Amino acid sequence: MRALITGANRGIGRAIAEHMAARGDAVLRTARAADGHMALDVTDPASIETLAARIADAPLDLLVCNAGVFLEKGRSREDYAPELWAETFAVNVTGVFLCVEALLPVLRQAKTPKIAIISSQMASSTHAPGGSYIYRASKAAALNLGRNMASDFKPLGIAVGIYHPGWVRTDMGGAQADISEDEAARGLIARFDALSLETTGCFETWDGRAHAY
């Protein structure tokens, strides 16, 4: 399998990349600051187009849209400057759309292409305890985006899955989170493997449970 993972320089993205590479997959790891990875700024259309041209030599079996930000973490609602909304949506939503669109030609060359969007349980309208308005709204938008892509791309033979990675002990999740990066990565990879046109549009947890929308 040839897979491309956005935001693969840290956290869940790095763990997914390491586990997939260890089992023999060809993994293309991207990060905003290259530093040994393929350079990709998901908010910059030119950067995305450059990457798409660079990898156009072979089919892409799996695109993992993992890059994400949680910019209002630790801030009160009164400190939610408009710029935080714009920057968060640029990465968490628009960045997903731009990457998918640019890489669609190389995905369509694969036999059973798949797109995995890392969202969150915080995207769910039934999981709404308050707070984190910007992040929740962006992940809800990513969920909606993935669901609609699943409908549009099914006739093209491309399956789309949306996933809650769990509450993971990363810089974003914090030290008190439930599971390790490795646990999340192993579970998510199993979800990617199971994704098919029959299950396209699914919103699932890292351990395989259907998540309420």
C-alpha cells in the first residue's frame, strides 16, 4: 500500500506512519516544516499542488488527512479572536478539502483508493458538553465534509471514512488522556484496512465502534 499522511511529524500522525512503515507500507510523511518529511502546508494551495505533482508517478492507495490544530486550548471564550476561527478552519477543514481535490487524480489511479479523515468525538452534535467552540465546529465541519465526499466519490470507487482517534496522550490531548499514540495508531490502521465502498461515509472510533453523529 502507498499511503500519504498529513501532519506526520508528531502525535497520532507520526505513530500511524511508523506503524504502517513497520508492516511494509510505502508511507509518504508530510509536515509543514519538512525536517526530514515531505513539505506540505495544507493551508497553502501552491504547497499542495507542488506535493501532488511530486507524487504523481504512482497510484496513491490511502490519503490520511490528519493535520490539525487546537488553537483555543487553554483560552476562555472571551479570548476567541476572529483569527483563531480563520486559522483553525483553514487547517482542519479547508486543508482537508484542498488536499483531497489535489490528490484525487493519483487516488483514482489506485485499485481500491481510500480517504481517511481524522475528526473527533467533539464533532458530534450528541456529544456537546460545552466549550472548545472553534475546535468542535471545525471537526464537525470536517465530519460533514467527509460524509458528503463519501456520497460524491462512491461512484468513482473511492471510499471515505471519518474517525475519532480517541482521547490520546499527545501535546493536544494532554498527559491525562485515555490511550497512547501507539494504541490509537494501531486501532486507526485497522479501521483504514476495513474501510470499503460498503462502509464509506462511516464515522467510527479508533477501536471500531460506530460514533453518533
